[in-house]
Amino acid sequence: MSSKVFFIKTAISDGQELISQKARQLFKAAGFATCFKQGDFTAVKVHVGEPPNNTYIKSPCIKGLVQELLALKTKPFIADTSALYTGRRHNAIDHAILANEHGFNISVLGIPFIAPDGLFGTSETSVQIDGELNKEVLIASDIVRCQSILSVAHFTGHPAACAAATLKTLGMGCSSRKGKMRQHSAMRPNVSNDCTLCGDCFDHCPAEAITLGDVKANIDSDKCIGCGECVAVCRFGAVKYDWGAEDRILQKNIAEHALGVVKGKENRAVFFNFVISVTGDCDCFDRQDMSKIVDDIGIFASTDPVAVDKASIDIVQSRSGKTIPQLLGKDKLDPRYQIEHAEHIGLGTTDYQLIEID
Ligand code: SF4
Ligand code: SF4
């Protein structure tokens, strides 16, 4: 049976207030109110941005959605977990301060930011699943404990997952630190001769896996946790992943962790993809030079996390006339791994019916 995916056109040029109104219109038209009950603790999963990257979905754009949850008398809170990377989202204190600076706060939205994985990203709950790679996944404790979820994903490209949207927001973005490490565990970078020995990767590696040799940096693959920080910080493009070798495993892991996030919340979670400001890399990249790879399209929403991602990928590809790997210039990647695996493990369906809202 197909899943309904609701769609409304919008663009950054509409302005934040109109984008918020359109997201709210979508929520109402889709009848999502039935997914939330009075008194629910409802996680509103977002990405609060990673400065100086400025292409994340801004807090006023989700105000209408928060107002819908408040009108339903739930107890919504802005939720995001600690990142593996060093930076402003590495622990709950710095993350909350950043969220506040970016307007994900009581003043702008009327609800607080709460890290569902605790101060250090270690507050986790083991969820049993019947996955191909995992029989248990480690999810942020308060994501598991809350009764409902409203997920807001910014659709972007991604250097390993190829497309980052709802499945990645759930799988990676709602896992504990250990859960994230497990997802990345198959990926190991190496350093090419373009290395200038600047030392940035050495300074940022959370696992102390990097040493500076005579001609280039070296990575100890036994210590490396595959977090990708060295790839992100190297200004010389000297740290490489063999993406083609491992991205399939990462994407399957993401899908299986997403399954753990929604387990027990069937019909109690809704998933929004904002397909605007679509950049080649995801919002975790702390770079200013993020440029759009496709014109703004709009907002997609569904109670099916697989269908909403499939519909978003399909429309980005049809509007641009290119596949996402072509848009990213990375032919080895393929976004279908996570979608097809998610469908295979019962997270949702790729068979969708697109319903456009005026
Ligand atoms: S950040 Fe890049 S250039 Fe600098 S030491 Fe590491 S690999 Fe070499
Ligand atoms: S060497 Fe491994 S652990 Fe260290 S930053 Fe790179 S990917 Fe992360």
C-alpha cells in the first residue's frame, strides 16, 4: 500500500514567516494532529546550525509547527543530540547556547532546547530491532522516552549518505554518541600526498588517531572511530574516504538506527523535509561557502519516513535533470542504499502518493 506524502511549494525568497505559515498549512491539510495527544512530551528534532554555515533551516520557519503542537496541548521541546565532531554542538551546554543564539529558544518559539542524549551525548537507551547489521541500536534516552516526534529535516547532499534528509535526521541525529560511532564504524579515512602537515586534523581528532609524520599526517586505523572530523577540517582536501567501499554500510546503519528511533511510535511521529537551500554538504559542515545545487522546491511531509525521503529525492532529481550523485560530482555514491534498506527492514515504503497543497 502506498503512503501519502504532502507537498507545498515554497522558497527562501518567500521569507521565514510565509515558510512557517506554509509548513503549518501542510500540517493541517495532512491531518497530522491525530499523531499527537494532550500531555505528550514531543521532540521537535531540528539541526540548529553549525557556524559559520548559514544555510540551515532557521527557527522562525518552524514557528507555525510549534504553535500547532502547543495548540494540541503537547509539551514540545527542541531536540538535537551532541555531534561526534568538535565544534559548538559537541556537548549539551555549548549546543544549548548555540541553539539560543540561533533562535531555537523560548523567546522565539515558546519552547526550550533540551538535549535528549544528556550533557555528554552518553544518555542512551538500547532498542532491540531486527536489522541486518544491528539487533540493538543506541538511541538518545529522551527520544525513546518521549511520546511523539515531529522531525524537521533540511534536505541536503552528504559526502557518504549521498542524500541527508529524514532518515539521516532520525538515524544519526537521534542516536547517542556511541550509536553514532557504531554507524560510522566501517569508514576509515587515509591521507594523501596533498597533506601540508598543517596539523588541523591532529588538533581535531577526538580519538587521538592522527600523528604527524615527516611528509604527511598518518591515521591509526585501530584507533580511528570513523567520525569524519579530519575530512571536514582539512583545508587541502588531503584526507580521503574510499566512499564507494563503505557508504552502503553507513546508509544501512542509518536506516536501522532510524528504525530504532520510531519503534513504539507508530502513528505518533511526523516527518518534514524542507527542500530549500539544498547544498551539496549537510548542515554539520562548519563552512561559509555552501552553495545551492538545485533551486528551492518546497516542503514535503508524511508519517512515513521512507516515502518522504523517496519523494524528496525524486523531485530534486527530476527538477535538476540530474541524479544526486551527479549533482554532488560523486559518481560512487547512491542514495538508494538507505531508502531501499529502510523499506526492506519495514520502516516504510518507497511507494508513495504525492498530494500537493495550494
Ligand atoms: S588537516 Fe590536512 S593538510 Fe593538515 S595535517 Fe591534516 S591531512 Fe595534512
Ligand atoms: S582519524 Fe578517524 S577518529 Fe580521527 S578525526 Fe579522522 S575519522 Fe575521526
